[in-house]
Amino acid sequence: MNANLVRAAVARFGDDPDGIGRFRKVVIGLAIAGKLTGGARALSPAAINDLIEQEKIRLASDGQIPHPKRYAAVTDEQLPEVFSDPSLFVPLGTIARIEKGVTGIQSAISGSFPLVVTAAERSSCDHFDFEGAATIVPLVSSTGHGNASINRLHYQEGKFALGTILAAIFPYAPDLISARFIFEYLSTFKDELLVPRMTGTANVTLSVGRIAEVPIPLICPGVQRKADELMALCDQLEAARAEREAVRDTFTLSTLAKLDTPDSEAFGADARFALANLAPLTTRPDQIKQLRQTILRLGLAGRLTEQNPADDPASDLLATIDARRSALLKSGYPNASEARTQSRKVAEQSLPSKLSDLPHGWEYATLQQCALMVIDCKNKTAPYTQSGVRLVRTTNVRDGKLNAIDQRYVSPETYEVWSARGKPEPGDILITREAPMGEVCLVPTDTTICLGQRMMLARLVPDTISPGFMLYSLMDPDLMDRVQDKPIGMTVQHLRVGGVETLVVPLPPLAEQHRIVAKVDDLMALCDQLEASITTGEQARSRLLEAVLHQSLEPA
């Protein structure tokens, strides 16, 4: 039986969440193709349909259900791509009644009956609305805001109450088509069968009528039970994987937390342990992100490199910056108006009275005090052109890099107007104030760019602070703790211009900046390798999985 091959493959690839989801689909495919019982069907789809129709007639004559509605036959276009024979399917409304929930979730009174809601866990209720085995489908999008999505379906038995934003599917002949199989089938193909039927702009919903149109395969009960067994195996693997990932998360967080503690005596041993266990610590992209954040925190605290008492202190560096900036601004750089503005802003700078201690030779300063100039964009959307000067918007700055996502351009004339305060130059630091706030990158060489809306630019005094160090400093996961003029906004928070200018920067000596950048660069490159290995492993598993599934679906 090909199901044995599926069991072996599921066990082999059970640590791959995408693989388990694809196995669920192939199990349904095997069931529909009749390959879970050696290729023989005890009942044909037509025979099953006839028996269900007879049961509907009996239920209607007994007054248990209203006269059933007639539905158009299923067509090829209605089926998921993996299926091609519409004669094996009928509309869901043909084989089941669909009831909308009647209990208000917020007003429900707690009691002894389960109340099925959209969340994974059941609430409770003092009454029940329905009795029997049912598949529960949410009627509202799980994400909202114009996005169609469904997180989960539910399977429920016995007496239960049902929230008004859900619907229950009760098969007319549960001995022929079980509610459990309907649940497994719709859960597996919810993104192909249910989500596309959701409608609406702001409030995206799914109607009972659209659910009734969903094509459902007519499979004999014995095959359904075999499919349920394999689905239960998938459930076990998913639960085991979730448990393993929870343990791994605890291990990862504990290890990285030790690196963030101020215990200098234990730090060396903790760091060596973390480096020796990077592979088990980082098996998912989100764990590598945590590792990157820890590296930045440690580097910006001076804990990845040695402090050298012989280094010229940061106070000398700030004095040099002040003198060179003053000379440039007095000369009218970058233009007379902007020079006056920048001089005034520098004079207005101040630091908080209570700041934590820094390593020897370090100093606190604001971003404005560290820079030659900090300028805001023109607060207006630039007119786009098909080509011309590259316009950098907030979407083009992510994770310390400049990207070309949805790249827009402006004319040379617009560029001149939008860059009146100062034209961006290679090495300048770009900062987003919104959507999202606090993303940064360096302007690359040989690139002319125009600042888009909600963008800012910081230019360092040449041959002073390392641009790489300042970039890493502004990528600090705890950056918002260093903002004096806190972000504003009820729905979408954004940084004030003053919040960027007065951002507090812990500044090490220049020589130490270079050492920090070199060390962080090396560790970030290691993170890149780990990410690449995860991607390569996923691709290899995917190719092997495709071969196994193809073999599973081959004729016996």
C-alpha cells in the first residue's frame, strides 16, 4: 500500500513544517485516487452520491431539514491544481448542511458547554446551539485590513455553542462522508478553496453560500478512515516539532541572554559555548535574527573587542569633529541657508542627565553632534518618472541595506528641487522616520539618489567617525531606548525630526570603532553562512520530498 511509503516519508521529513503541509495534500490526493486501499473503491462516487440523496429525501420528509437546494456541477476551474477530474467532486452544500453561529462571543455567559471561537482554544458557554460532529469554518479574515486569510478550522463533537462569526458544517450522512474528513480536507486546502471565496475591502468575510459551493470529493468511508489515520500522524509530527522548537527556543534565548548579562567573568565561557553551538542554536531564520541582534548589542557595548588604553579617546574625536564641522559650516557648506540651520541645531544639542557608564575612552554624543549635518526630506511626495534619478523611499531601506523594491525615479529637475538642502553622497547614512521607523543604510558608491518622503540623511565629517560603526550603532535593536524625542502616532508611529537629531550615540575611540566593525562584520558573515545553509537544506529537503511524493502517487 502506498500509504506505507507516505508514513515513512512523513517520519523522515517531519521536521519540515512546509513538508508536513504538503504531505496532507498528497494524502487527500491518494484518497481521491483510490490508492489508500490498493486502488479499489468499495463505493463509487456516484453510488455515494445516490445514497446521500436518499438520506436527504428521508430527512426532508421527516421535517428534520428543509428541502435541499440544488447546485451546479463542479467544473475543472473550481478544483485545486492537483486534481483534474471534477466527476469525483460535488458542491459541499450537496452533502452537508451549513449553519451560521448564533452566540455573540463577547456577550456569552460562561458555562459547561464549549463555545467555538476563531482562536485555537475553546471558550465556554451556559447553553449549546448545536449537537453532533461538525467542521467549523471562520467567516471573517484572520488578519483583517483588507487581507483575505484563514488561520485555522475546527473540528467539534457533542453539544456546543458557536460564535456568530463562524459556520458549522454537518454532513447529511455522516456514515458516508464524515465531518472529520471534511475538516481534514478543508484544512489542507483552505488557501485554495476557502480564502479565494472571501470578499470585501475593509472587512473581508466568507458567506455560507460561498462555502456551500466548495467542491468536496466523494470518497468511501474506509478510505476516509485511512486518510484520517495519516492526518493523525501528521498532527503528531506537528505537535512533536512544536515541542522541539519550544525547547530549542528556550535554549537559544537562555544562551543569548547570558551573553547580554554584565557578568564579565562568565562572558568568555558563554561566548565560546554560543559559538560552538551555533548550528543547534540557529535552525530557523528568526533565530538567526536573534543572533544578529545579540551580536549588535555586544559590539555596541564594547564587549566583542578589547579596549586599548593607548587609543585616542572619543572626547578628542568629538573635539576634532566640532572644529572641522564649524569650519565647513562657516564656509557656507553645503549652502549658506543650510549652514546656518545646521549651526543652530548643533548649538541646541544636549544630553540626558542620567546615562549608564561607558567603557574607558568612550563618550556620549547626539547624532547631530557626531555629524556634519542631519537633514530631513522634502515633506511632499515627489512626482515619479519612468526613468531618471533613483528615488529612495522607506520601502527601499531594510536591514542595513539599500534595495530596489518597487523602485521609483524622479526627473533631474525634481532631483534638484528635492535636494535643495543637500544632495545625498556616497557614505551618507539614510534613516527612515516611518513605515517602519529606524531602518538605516549607507548610500553606495557611484549612485545618485533623491530622498523620498519620511526619509532623513546624516553626513559624517570626513575622516572622523567610521561610517560602518555609525551604521551598526543605528541598527541597534535597542535604538528606541536612545531616542530623547520619543516617537509619536496613535496607529503608525513615526520618529520626529528632532528625535533623529538628538539620538544618543555611545561613541568609542576611532581605533576601537574599526575593531568593532571588523568583528561584527565577521560575525554577520557567519550569520549569512548559517542562513544560506538553512536555505540550501530546505531546498534539498524539498527536492527529495517531491521525489517521494511523486513515487507515492505512481500507479501501484
